[in-house]
Amino acid sequence: MSAPTVLISSLGLMGGSLAAALTRVGWPVLLHHRRPEVALRGEELGYGKAVSDLAQSLAHADLVVVCTPVSAIAPTIRAMAALHARPVFTDVGSVKGAICADLDDLARSGRFVGSHPMAGSHLQGIDHAQANLYHDCMTILTPLAETPAAPVTLVEKMWRAVGSRLCRFSPADHDRAVAEASHLPHVLAAAAASQLGATAAPLAATGFRDTTRVAGGSIDMWSDILLHNRQAVGSGLVAMREHLAQLARALAAGDETAVRAWLEAGREGRQRFEHHAVMDVPILGEEA
Amino acid sequence: MSAPTVLISSLGLMGGSLAAALTRVGWPVLLHHRRPEVALRGEELGYGKAVSDLAQSLAHADLVVVCTPVSAIAPTIRAMAALHARPVFTDVGSVKGAICADLDDLARSGRFVGSHPMAGSHLQGIDHAQANLYHDCMTILTPLAETPAAPVTLVEKMWRAVGSRLCRFSPADHDRAVAEASHLPHVLAAAAASQLGATAAPLAATGFRDTTRVAGGSIDMWSDILLHNRQAVGSGLVAMREHLAQLARALAAGDETAVRAWLEAGREGRQRFEHHAVMDVPILGEEA
């Protein structure tokens, strides 16, 4: 039984690393990029074969992984799916609700299965591709209840081949969970950073350093993520504003019991994180 | 010219470390604690001489450093200052406005100069004292405009003897600056941690880990700090709630320009922090 052929479209860090990882384990990889020279660079690096005729290549691909920025994923898959009926499509987008809604018909028919590998780097571009980027990372799949089993199994097989661990969420649950685990913490880190004035800056130490580290991240990437997950992030912001108002009221009243309870809620959240250390995540069985 | 005699009251990590540091550079140190056995333990560790008669010891001290929790600092200094007219008093409290207001008459007459050494450890108690705890840390002094020069110079001399760098702020400016550099980031880290649900916990990764690290800190210490700096923290919370509302409005409107500008404000705050790396802080001249 030969390995499936994977066409990777858009060869930045994520796509390039996936190509490098799949090539290393012997899977046939086809490389596609808006600018053909990037696909040729991938071929030069030994990450697969550059695509010259997209429609013809789609006819040979079992699986297409679209690695564009979030806003381009659904239109790219829609356009490619119309070119040929054969391949299954997946993606690496960090929000899922809007994409799965846009591609609802393709998800129901089994032509699309959403993926979100929780991996990344501050480095960008195919020249920084890392064949081990997905090793031990958690990848969340978001098939619909109606999605047939075979395409889901194919997508799982690919992620497992590059060393990823797997779990499944509904698109809406995924977006709420990543809002809590990643998007809201990013927003609060940026808020904490923004309020540091020039007078106070020399006094900021290790606490500030760690709390605001992610605020130095890519504006392009994060505006894209926040806008695409605006519903879950928006709900979270409403809850956060009320949570901060609670602390303000407790401080104004000098209510030590309430201030302690408020801080305790943060400590409990931190404990939920520490409890679910990397070793404890739910992993789909290897036999699946 | 012999070194000044320093009486250190309350021998936890901060007081114990100061005693260890001063003893190491040859300053005479008197050790005082609510429970006499703690002062005896300090003497046993070689950090100075345990005080048996407090009034008599105050008559021999040039400088008293009160290292109690924030809420006990002003009453302790008030009570000791009434016992003997000789020593100058300082403290290690991380908020200054309320303490300096409570001790306003003593600050004006030169008997009290507020200090805030920005050092600490998650370890507590005299048995974890570190003689290098204050080495290279930033200590903020908060003399009033009316405070005579001699007691300020004495307090500066002590902090410089243990290796600390020095700067001066008014008590109100200090409290606003530490709110921005430390207290509000702590609050936002705790808020980010609190909203992580059990479902999302397995998805939290390095971003969440760093953003929420400080939320695991001492509830005792942080409720004390936030309550004593309630005015500056309260103002900061009002501003933060409005700042988060701005993002919520930008997301609801799908306004990419506004979302980018909002994220950019966080990035600029982070850059103000990185620019003021430890090497760049304003340091009072060694000749002072």
C-alpha cells in the first residue's frame, strides 16, 4: 500500500515544514505556490515536486493541504475543489468556525476536513522550514458529524505521519477553546504591554517580560486570527471586562475577601493549565 | 568613618537577605522580629545581633529598615519612632503612596524615607535569605520635596552598599509606575488564567504558559499589594476596560485597520520595555 500523494498549497513556514516532514517519511509531495519560484525553491530544497499545471496535479493528489493565511483558506479550497473532484482538502488555519461554515457543503460531502496544528515559529518562509515542526504538536481536527469517515482517516493519517498528536472538536468548540487557550491571553498580554508608559518602563522586570512576551508577535497574523475568531473573542472580551470590573469594585470597597477570591480564580486557571501538561492531553488511539 | 548601624525589623526573605548582605560588607546589623526566636535564628546564621530590648537597640541604631508586609509598615514605624528619636526609618514596601501619606509628618521631618527594592523570590523566610538578593536590583526611593538631604543620603548609602541601583520618584508617581510595570500586568495575567476552561486547558501552550506565569504567585502578597495600591490600580482598570471595549468594537465592525492599530499599541508598549533593558535605567550618580 503506497503512501497518499499530498499537494501542499502556499509554502511558508507551515506549508514548507509539512512538505519537509512528509518527504522525510517517504510520502510523495507536490508543491504549489502563488509565485512559482517559491515552489521551485521547495523542490530545490528537496521537499517535493513543484507543480506546473495545477488542474493536472490536483487529479493526481489524494490530499491537498492549504497553508495560506486564514482569510484565503476557504476561497482557495473552493476554487481548487471546482478544478477537480478527486482530492480531499484540509488546512492549517488557527480558526475553524468561519472556514467550516464557508465550506459547509464540502465538509458534509467529505471533501473538506478542517485541521489546526498548534505549531509555529517566529521565523517565516520556506527557507526556515523545519521537518520536525509538527513532531509532538497537538493537531485539532474539526470534522462535522456528517463528514464521512474515510477523508477524516486520511487527514489523521497524514498528521500522524509527521509525528503530531490528534484530538477532535466541533468547529465552534474549537474556536471557543483556542480563544481561551490562546487568543484572549494574547489580547490581555497586548493590553498589559500597551499601558506601560515611558516613566514606568525602566521599572518593568521579569513579571512584565513574561506576561507581555507574545505582544511582540506578528500584527498581520494576529489581526487575521482575531478578526476570523471575532465571535468567540468578542464573547470572551465581554466576560473579561466584567471580570475586571469585579476586581475594581472589590478594590474600591477595600474588600479583601473578594480580592483574594478574584486572585484565587486566576490561580485555579493556572492550575488547570499545569495539570494538563503536555503529557496529559487526550490523544486519539494509534489504531484509529 | 565607621559604617552606620542598621536595625532590621521583620526577618523574612527581604529582611533576612538585607541582613546577610549588610553583614557581608561589614555593616553592624541588629536583628528584630515579632517572634524573638526568628531574630536568634538570624544571629545563628551570622546575619547580625539579635535584639533583646527594642527601645535600647533603637537608641544605638542609625537606620531602621522595616520589612513587614505592606499593611504593617506604617504602624510599625509610627510605634518605633515614638520609642526613640534617633534613627531614620525606611522600608521595603512595594506600594508607597498610602505609607508615605500615613507617615507624612515623619517624612517631612526627615525621620522616614520610603524605599522599594524591586527584588524578590518565590521562596520565603530567613532560611532562604540570599546575600546577593539586592545586587543589581533597582531600588526606588520616594523622599518628599521637604525631606532633608541627610536621611536620604543615609538610605541611599545603605542600598548602594548591598549593590542596588537607585532612582527617585514621588510616592504617587511610584505607585502609578509600579501599577503599569507590575500590578496591572499581574491582574491581566490572572484574568487570562481565570478564563481557561477545562475543555480548553489541554490546548494551552507556550503563549499561555508565559502570559499567565505570575498568576501562580502568592495570594497573600498580591491581595496586600493591590489593596494598598488600589487608587493607581483602580484607574488602570478603568483604562483597561475601555481599551478592551475598543478592541471589541473593532472586531464587531470587522475593522481591520482598527484591530491592527490596537495590536500595534501593544507592540509599542513591549518595545518601550525592551528599549529600557536593565542596562539603560537611570541610575543616581555614585558620587551622590
